[in-house]
Amino acid sequence: TRLAFSPDSPTDRPFLVLVDDFAIRSSHSLFFNSLRCRGFNLEFRLADDPKLALQRYGQYLYDGLVLFSPSAQ
């Protein structure tokens, strides 16, 4: 059982990146590319996506969360 997140050893589950607008992928591409270069799988979703789920059947779907959505409630 994994007890803590380690930036040196990414896991098989992706990191969820919540954004207000998909243009953030371009404007912050250096940051996102640095995560990818370290082996992290990023999944981008809109913060106001009504179908967004963090868990399914009691299991977390993501190993981490990156928030780039200051206007989300």
C-alpha cells in the first residue's frame, strides 16, 4: 500500500488538472511539460464539468490534483 505521494515515482493513475479554459494548457505549457518529463500523466478537465468525478466505487481515480481555475465555485 502506498502511503504518500512521491514526486520521484509517479504512479499509474493520472493527475487531474482542472482549468477554467483549455487555453491554460498553452499558457502554462512549460509547467505541464516539466511534469510530463518526470513521468506524470496529466488529464485536463474543465472545472465546471458536471460529469467530473474524483472517485468511483470507493476508489480515487487520480493521484493528484492541480487547480488552475480561480473562478470555479
